[in-house]
Amino acid sequence: MKILKFGAVWCPGCLVMSKTWSTLTSEYDLDIENYDIDYDEEVCEKWNVDDTLPVYIFLDKNGNEIERLIGEKSITELKKIIEENKDK
């Protein structure tokens, strides 16, 4: 599983979630790609991401989207998605 994280330096929700993702990366071996919507316009267009942030897209091994989350999420919710999809 790969996780695409979309955010921006001016996004308050993205800053709040950074601590959550720090905790998750210490607990799980996650393949995460970070994108800033102000600089990575092509990737944002490809994945249909606008300025409603943060956005987390979970991909399976074939690069297919299996889950998309928008906004601040609890660590419990993120762990559940990671556990359910970590072998995909």
C-alpha cells in the first residue's frame, strides 16, 4: 500500500495532522509520498485534488485508489484503514 498525502504550508489541518502521521510512521512501515498543492499541480490534477485539504489517498500495489480521506482524521481511523489495507 502507498499513501499520497496532499497538503500546503498554509493549511492548518495539515499542520495538526503532521504529528499524527509522525506517530503512524513510527508504528508502521509506510510508503508515503507528500505533495504540496501549490507546487505539485500536475499530480494534483491527476488525482483530482483541489484546495480542500488535507487529502490522503491510499493506493493498492497496482496503484489503484482504495480509499480517499479529506480533512483531519483521528489516529484510530487512520490505523483502521492501514490495518485493513496494509497487504493490498
